[in-house]
Amino acid sequence: MNFIREIFAARLRTAEKRARVLGGLNDGERDVWQSAWREWAHAGQVPPPGDWRTWVLMAGRGFGKTRAGAQWVAAMVRAAAAAGDGAAGAGEPLRIALVAATADEARRIMVEGRSGILAIAAEAGAGAGRDVQARPRFEPSRQRVIWPCGAEAALFSGANPEALRGPEHHYAWCDELAKWRHPEETWDMLQLGLRAGERPRALVTTTPREGSAVLTRILAMADTVKTGGASGVNPHLPDAWLAAVTAEYGDTRLGRQELGGELIADLRGTLWPAALIEASRGAAVEPAALVRVVIGVDPPASAAGVCGIVACGLDGRGIGHVLADETVEGRSPDGWARAVAAAAERHGADRVIAEGNQGGDMVRSVLASAGLRMAVTLVSATRSKAARAEPAAGLFEAGRARFAGRFPVLEAQLAGLIAGGGYEGPGRSPDRADAMVWALHALMLAPGGAPSVRVP
């Protein structure tokens, strides 16, 4: 096994160096390399012991979940092929379900990705010519991966649970379950068909997401085991990337989720539960469909602070859309004012609405100096940020406001606003959330006399 450890020694951790070493291995050494995944996998990637039905590998970004999933599938195929005919028992050809958020992601990540099924087979090479060592082939028209030993893996989507009604499988690899469009229905359909062979099993590889009810349910099952951990566990991640994202998100709820791999439950009383945020998510909105656009601004209290800048628009049906989070940090007054002016121009805004508690007329002055040539309305907060946000949350609950895309930091701040309470993070102030609330008030609530808004 020494040559395997050599491949993953510190001086051989780059893909280029590994490729050179792998290219020099003979057929027998390639066999050993492919079957010795446990020798060079890091903590959390190796299948746990025991008689489990579901293995949840829940971890941060870059942990190596895809590699672990592809290696697990390869190991199941090798075990079946070693039985003589690619079977999981009684001579029945092995059938595996590959389920991703979309069919496109199943292909791009699980099958053809840099750590996917085809990539690890290419690393292993053709070996000595036995079926178990030969590379599988992908048939896009049939959405199937087929091994020469007879094993097959079919691609499915978490957006189409009905496709899983009927097929039987011995094993299933479910990737990024927390982002499936119909997680409950898809998981249930998969489980009802996961009944082939003597020991059907599923592997779930996912980064958690707040409020994922099906993931919480799976983890609570008696026959589920969990491994995983933080992004930094993977020794092959670039140090510069890890340092940058840890500095930016490490102490936030978003960082605990996306980097730490923690499944964070909704805060009690949150105005924006995870389920509401997901239900309110829509596609990008064409500018021509909007009748008004407003830029909400929450100016910083100091030069090193964060200036919340969020663009919102109103369409012809009266639906409000969160268009973009243009927030900046550590800018001088002229710097953040220029960012506001640029956002207004980029989104074709009709008006800028800015909180005037921090600086009053100074805010209007710096915006004018930055080249902003449109109406600026200054508003003053007379109630808490959470109380001010409640009418805006009501717009989302009623289906009258939507997110035109994903805004992770903004959404994390919204989740930290508590009904009848205060703000529980991330950070000390919900600057982005406040800017969004001001913009939606101006678009949809102010004409009726929005509470907590006083125009100087």
C-alpha cells in the first residue's frame, strides 16, 4: 500500500501530480488503488460499520461528498461483480438509483463530474481486463450508467418524484437532498422501491439546509447513521479558499451550515422560516415586466460598517420581487453612495429609500455627490427592526412577494428576525434585511401608511 500513500502525500496532492503517478501504475497496482479507497479517504468518507439502511454523509462544502458517493457506488458494483455476475443476490443484476436535485445535476456531478462515477473509473484504468475492472459507459439517451458486469445505475430527479414510482433498486445514492424541489415525495417514492436484494441501502450526501424537514426525519430513524463534518476536514482544499470563506462566513448561521455541515433548525418565532423562504423563491424577473423598482438602503454607522443595499421591483400583477443584494462593506461614505448609485442605474430604479437615523441629511448629500440623479426618500425607524419587518413577512406569506433567485446572507438575516422580539443573528445587525424591508415598504406598503415609517 505504500505507493497509495505516496500518491496522496503532501507533495502529490495536486490533480496534475496525482495523474502523473497514476499514469505510471501497472494494471495490478491500479486494481489496488481503486479498491483501497479506505487507505486514502479522510474522516467521514468511509462507510460506517453496522446494519444500517441509510447512511447520511452531511458535511460542509468541499468535504468530498461526491467522491465518497461515487466510491461507494463503485464498491457496491465490485462486490456484486465478485459474486459472479454483477448481482446483489440470486443472480439478479444490480440496480442503483442516482438521485440529484435535477436530472442535469445527476449527470454533471454524480456521473460526469470531476469526482463522479466515470472519473474514478478512469483513474482506476482498465486493469487486467476483467469485467469488474472495465470502465462503465454512460448512455445519455437512456439516462443510464452501465457496467460490463451487468450492473446499472439510473438517473432520477428530486423535482420528479413520480419517475421513482415503480422501479425497484438494490441501492440508492441521493445527492444534495436538502435542495430537492420535492424532497418528501421523492424520498418516499424512492424508499417504496428500495426493496431489491437482501440488504437494500441508501447513501445521502448533502450539505444541510435550515428547515429541511425530510432530512430531520431521516436522521431521526433508528436505522440511519450519520458521518461528515466541516469543510476544513478535507486536507486537499486550497488553504486560501478555506481562509477566505471562514473569515467571511465562519461566525454566521450560514457558515455553520455551509462550512460546518450543521443542520440548523428554524429559530423559534422566526418571521422567515426556511420553508417560507423556499416557497417564495422564483426565477429572475425580466426588467420589462416591472412597473417600479426601488433601492432600499441601510447606511452604515461607521466607515468600517456594512451598507445594506437591496433592489426590489413591483410587477404588473402587484407582486413584489427581491431582485438583487448589492450590499457593500468597509466603504467610505462616498464609496457606499457610489455603490447605491450604480445599483440604481443597473436596475433602472425609480427611487432610493434610505434610513436617515444615521446621518439624516448627510445621507441625502453623499448620495447626490455620488451622482445619484433620482428621488431619494429618507425614512426614520420608530420601532424595532423585527416589528418593522413583520408587514414585509406578511407579503411573503400571502404570496405577494418573492425572491428572484438565491441570496444566502440576506436570507440568513431574515431568518434571524423574530416575531415580537429582536434579531438573533448572523452578525449584530440585519443590514441587508433592513434594506429589503424599506424597499418593499416603499413599493407595497407605504401608500397605505406603513407602520414604523416617518418621512422627515
